[in-house]
Amino acid sequence: MTKSRWQATDSDIKAIVAGRHSDPFGVLGLHEVDGAWVARTFIPHAESVSARTMDNRILGELEPRGDGFFEGIVKLNKLQPVNYHARNEGGEWNVLDPYSFGPVLGPMDDYYIGEGSHLRLFDKLGAHAMEFEGVNGTHFAVWAPNARRVSVVGPFNEWDGRRHPMRVRINTGVWEVFVPNVGPGEVYKYEIVGPDGKLRPLKADPFARQSELRPKTASVVADPRPFEWTDAKYMKDRAKVDWRRKPVSIYEVHLGSWRRRADGGFMSYEQLAEQLIPYAADSGFTHIELLPITEHPFDPSWGYQPTGLYAPTARFGDPRGFAHFVDKAHAAGLGVILDWVPAHFPTDEHGLARFDGTALYEHLDPRKGYHPDWNTAIYNFGRKEVVSFLVNNALYWLEAFHLDGLRVDAVASMLYLDYSRQPGQWIPNQFGGNHNLEAVDFLKRVNTEAYRLHPGVMMIAEESTSWSGVSAPADKGGLGFGFKWNMGFMNDTLRYMSRDPVHRKYHHHDMTFAALYGYSENFILPLSHDEVVHGKGTLLSKMGGDDWGQFAGLRAYYGFMWGWPGKKLLFMGQEFAQREEWNEAKGLDWWLLDAPAHEGIRRLVTDLNALYRELPALHARDNEPEGFEWLIGNDHNNSVFAWARKAPGEHPVVVISNMTPAPRENYRVPMPLAGRWVERLNTDAGWYGGTNKGNQGRVLAKASEVEGLGPYADLYLPPMSTLYLKYDPA
């Protein structure tokens, strides 16, 4: 055999050295040529290289071909891992050949990836530390179908994209390589040569399970050891729950500003587990909802512009720390909901934008692919690989971190092609309409898969329009969410409460209008972070009147909301009447709890949560009209509202709100039943900072002497207050 038969061609060598070869696995590594085995490697800085077995037996000396490229015949009779011993004037080192390993992905992965039906992409793509063919290392895989070359780079190869170019799987556009001796904690990015032959900015891994702390932007190989969960009973019980008929009271939290360390730094996931979880549980909430903790580069985005959709943000620790947080929440009986952002993504150069040199994850046409409100890119929901990326992401959070639900952000922006666009700035769908049919299909699919694979979770839509069937089952024509935020209730009632009490009688309908559509969806009543930023003030400052009136109004309003049909959500700080607008750069003003008025609000929210959870009449039919009956809905002049809440086999509860500072004596209220009623909660109680006026703890409802009229009670309605009366036949 002549020497030329087994040697690489000059053009192959030049392409490898330049990092431009389209098939590095066809050149590097082990190759059988005319019955002999040839080893080839590219090791910059090396002056001589010998090939050895894993147990250091010499297989042969390699010949230098220039610029760090070496090759030679080796004494082998089969394909196996090869270790190269390199030398130069500065010393010696070993390089375990990544090109002597076979592919990790298989034909079934190709099939399901190509079909767009792979539901475990997070186990296949990204970086996975593993033992492969008897060697420890990390398998890297990334989707970049239009790239000419993709390499994984990091400190392990001096960020040199020529060192670890990847193998492309032609049918799927997925590139992969197993890199030996790279393990958990290693940082990396992808170096991509686009279809135009130009290098792209280094890209973070779309499937990275861990990221560097900002302002650094590299991905991190995550610890592959499984977390030891202790919530098996909680998860088993959760799978049987129908949340429509259970109490749901959500505490919405931004982890970076709930509380800060004494030095002003972020608390860790473990510290938050120690402090936030007991606080939320003691306050009577059933769930904590986290503003997005998916990795994001810019603190003031609050997480709504994520660049690492699979990675819990490094601001508070590593993925195991977040798993610990969720596990402790479940131990305390608290569910954890994640705010999830599949509507758009930022255009930071290390992120998804023009990932392989083309509009890969986003639409190329800015009329479909650019979001004018947020200066972000919009996912191409018509591309099966993009839909798979997002569906798998939702399933990843639910599975890997045992999350109890996802609140899907900005659903309205996904549903409408003309969202925030003027005529001529958007492209109609195939039927000439403004509905994004591809986004509709995506939402149906992600909801269907989430509920199928993880029974007992909640999929929640932040959707601000009158789109029909948001929380209807997908197989019945709906979008398949479990719940929808009731933005109308929030807007109408806060507008009413912001008015001077003397003017409220002219706007009575703002408080009653929600009853007309209250059962068209499964609603959550949100008082969210959006209401206490950007100059909107706080909930306390929104209340009309003087300081006394604002505190009394907030107490009465909370009482109204907790008695109204629908699940509850309250943003952090509003449970003790934070006076300053929320600022993500600092912790809440916890010192306010030293003031009786603020402590009174906190006590009230705690008691409202306890009452809501205790009495099935207040929650079992939150989303069904049979659970609500107006008693007084049209007393405009007195600004009084009264209704009954009911549940099968349970005693009814009557809720009465007086939204003026004028007390009402001997105020007659129709009652569902004659007999004794216990005053279970009075927002004007001295315990909450009120005037401590009421009905001495009980009320007697009398049968009417007028034929055809039902029972009634004559009550004292304290100023600016809400009362809860529970029927007590004993």
C-alpha cells in the first residue's frame, strides 16, 4: 500500500485547519483504509503526537502534516476510543479523540425530530454529561439546519471552533459531538458558520439546562445526577385534583425583589425556600407564581425577555437549588407556577435570533416576526421544529422541576396577527383573517400534552381579549387552557375603587359587569405586578379618599374580590399594602409591617385566604353560575353590593360590601335562608385596623311576613367594609 492511499488530501487538511470542512468526521478520528487503521487528529501547538489506547499502550506515532494536523497508521483491529499523547517544547498533554466515538443520537430520534413529534427533545439536544462507550464526557447536540459548520467551544478547547466541529445529521439539521473529559460545570457556546460562509456571533445553547450569571452569557454543562425528590405523596394527590372546584389563591412573586440579602445581593433558591415558602404558606396562599426565572440577560425585563428557556436563572443558584425550592414548597403544601414566555424572544446576539445565519426560530418577514411593543422576535409557530422546541420546554419544566402549572404570558399577542399593528403592517392568514392559526394550533398542542402527561397541573392564559373558549378543552374547539386571567374584572373594579366614594354610585356597573360574563371562562382574578409599576402606583394608592379611606377601601376591596367567583392572585407586597411602586432592583418595604394599618392588611389577607379555603361555598363553584346569586346588585345610591355563594351540600355564605365611608344602619338584605347567620369576617374589625363596628358576631334572618318575599336581615354595614355571613343552623 503506497503512502498516498491512506493520507488525507491537502484540501481536506486545509479545510480542517481553517475550520471550514463540511464533514470533519469523514477526515478526523479512526478510518479503515485498505485493511489498515489510520488515525487523524488536529491538535494546535503540538509538535509530535502518538496514538495510544485508553490504558496508554502505544498504537503508533503520527506524522505531522502541518499547522497541527497529524495522521498515521495505528495498530488496531476495530474501532475504539483513542488517546493522543501530544508534546511540544512546553510540555506534554493528552487529548482523547472525540472523532473516535460514534453518534449518540439514533435513527428513531431522527424520525421523531423530523416528524416534529419528539416529546423528549430535552434528553437529546443540549449538553448532557454522560458515560459513552466506556468514557466520561459530554454529548452536545444543537439544531442548525442551514449552517455550514457548527462547533462547540469553551475553555476546554481555548474557544477554538476548529477543535470540535460537530457531525451533522442530514435528515434533521441537528449537529452533535461527544467530547470526552468535559463534565458538569464546564462553560460552552456554539460557533456557527452560516450559509453565507461567515462566522456568526457565538451562540448560547437553546437547550442549555444551566447558564452563566449575567453579564456572562455562556451555557453551562449541568449536573446530571437526579434530584432526590421528597414529594411523591404530594404529586400523587395532585394528579387527582380538579382545580376548578378547589381553592386557588396565588401569591405572585419576583424572586429578585421579594427580599434582598443584607448586602443588597440576591437571595439563593435555598434561602428563598427558607423564608418565602413559610411566609406564603402562613399567609394562606395555595400557590406561588414566579415571574419568569428562565435565564435572561437584563434584570429590568423581569424575565420576560428570556435567552435560556431551559435554564433556571443563575441569579439565585443552580438547577438543583431551584428543584430544592419546589420540593420545599410541596412539603409545605404549596404549588409552584412558572410564568412562561413562548410568545417572543429578545434579539441579543448570543440568543436565538438568526441562530444559524437565517431566520430559524423567528419569521423572516418583520410583519410576522418582529414585535413592535417589545422590540423582540416572534417565534415561527408554523415550523414544526420551533413548536417542538416550545412544547418540549413546557413539558421539561413540568417534569424536571415538578412544577404545578404554567402561566402563559402575552397569549393575545400570539393569537392575533394584527396585534399592536396598523393596517399594512401585518399579513392576513390563509382565509384573510387576523387570527394566527399556527399559534392557535401550538397552544392547543402544548395544553393537550401538558394535561395528558402531567395530570393535576394548571395551564393558565394571560389573555386580554374576548377570544372565545380560551379555557375550553382543545378537543371541543377551545385553546385547552385550564384557566384565564380575568383582566376585565381587574380593570373595571380598580377603576371603580380609584374614584372618590361620593362618585362611585355613578359607576356601579364597574363592580357588577363581571357577573355578566363570569362563567364564559374558568377565571382567575388577578391583581398582578402589571398594576403596580410604570407610574401606576400601588393598590393602596389607587384607592380613592384620604389615608384612612385608602386603607379601608383596600380592605373592603380585598373582601369583595375574595368573595367574588373566581380564583385569586395577588402580587407580593400588596398583601401588606406596599406604599411605593414595585422596583425590581430592591426588596419590599418589610418595615411597613411595624405600622398597625399595614399589619392589619396582612392579617386580613391571611384570614381571607383561610376563609376562602375553609368554606366550600366560596370556592367549589368558582367557575359555575350555580355557585352565585345576587341579593343586592342595583343599590347605586348607597354603593352596596350583596350576593350569596353556594356549593352542593354546604351552607351558603353571604358577602356584603359597603363601598362608601358612610355606615348603614338597619340595612335590609334579602337572605337565602331564615335563621342564624354568623359574621365570619368583617374587614372593618379592629384586628385589621378598622373602626371595629359590626353586628356583634351574628345576624338573625327573619322569614318575611309578605307573601312571595323571602327571608331578610336588617344589618349594620360598617363604613367602607365587606362582611362575610355564614349560615349556622345550630
